[in-house]
Amino acid sequence: MEADGSELYGPPRFEPGDKVRAVHAVRNDGTHPQASRGSFLIAAGEVGYVKSVGTYLNRFYVYAIDFVDSGLLIGMRGAELEGIP
């Protein structure tokens, strides 16, 4: 990350089609309509695939991760994910 806090000066960590694993469990922050606020959506270690890469506040990459086993599409930051070869 650059001194001003923006990740966008470098390339995204992941590309569409990459296989990734959630580093931590993810709770609903109120933005996922199919679950109550605060409930767990994804368990730590769950595997998914990058569907698309977007940005947030012109500072951060956000990855749309398709967690196939759960049937959920969740937006996550790169620090919340690890790549799987």
C-alpha cells in the first residue's frame, strides 16, 4: 500500500478465475440481504473463486468472491484472502 493508503497504485493481488481461501470468518455487515446482520456468512478457510475485481473509495481493491459450496457471492478485500495454487 502506498503512503496515502491507496492500493490502486499497484496491480490487484488476484484476477478473475483465481482460486482463493478466506483467511477469517466473515460476518454480515448488513449489506448481504439473505442473512441477518452479524450472522456468519463464510467460515475461515472456505474456498471460492474471484468473479470480478472492483474498487472502493478509489483506494482499495474489492474482490467479488464466488463461494460455490455456500452459494454466496461476497465482496472481500485482498488482506482477507489468500491465493490457492
